[in-house]
Amino acid sequence: MAGPEIPITRTVDLFRWIGWAQMKAGEDWIRERELSRAQSFVLGYLVQNPGAIQRDIAEVSRTTAASVSSLLQGLEDRGLVERRADDANARTKRVYATESGAELIAGFDEAMAGTEDTILAPLTAAERSTLHALLTKITAELPQPSR
């Protein structure tokens, strides 16, 4: 059952709509791999930062160490990450994405580029260029987003 139609009257409403379409495509891609958003984020982070410690993962994912521990346990149970003792301090565990984990999330950036092409398909190349220039002008005045 569809909810009530939301009137789109402001330009920022259109931005939200586009953002929603992009987010939904990303969530669908992640769901197809039977991952949560948090799990896919952590796997991506570990591919880019092999050997991270749980505290770093908690900080970058803006969550608690306990939540990270539970999330990693689930990924570990699926063979997507592994924890290894640090060479310098056996009490410290370093976390690595396994080959299976890295393969599972490979292609996300390409999928999102495809989503961009789908979203922008109604525009000509010149219109895309103009839109990009206008959005660059707008965002130049805004603070940089952070995780």
C-alpha cells in the first residue's frame, strides 16, 4: 500500500528525491548481498584500511565498541572478516576483510556510477554539464560533508 503523495514544491525537495533514489539503489545493492548498511560500510572500510582495530572502526562508523564487536562477529561467522593478534601486542586484534569479503562488496562504486547514469538519463550532455556547474557553484559555499 502506497502512502500519501508528498507534494514537491521546493528545489530542495527535488534534491531529496534524487538523494532518495540514489540511497535506495545503494541499499538494494547491499541487500542483494545479504548485508546491512553497517556491515557493508565496515567491509569497505577494511578493504581500504586493512588491519584496523575495533576502536578505529567504532570511531569511523560513529558507533560503540560493543556494536562493532557484534557486527564483526556476524561478518566473521560468514567468513567475510578475520581478526588477528597484533605482532607488537597480542592483546590487540587487527581486523581484515577476507578475500570473500572484499569480493562481496567489489563493484559498489561502479553500481553507484550506473545509478547516476540512470538518474541523469533524461538530460543531454550539455544539460548534465550545466547541472554539474550549478551544483559545484552551490556546494562551493557549503561546509564539506564529513562521515
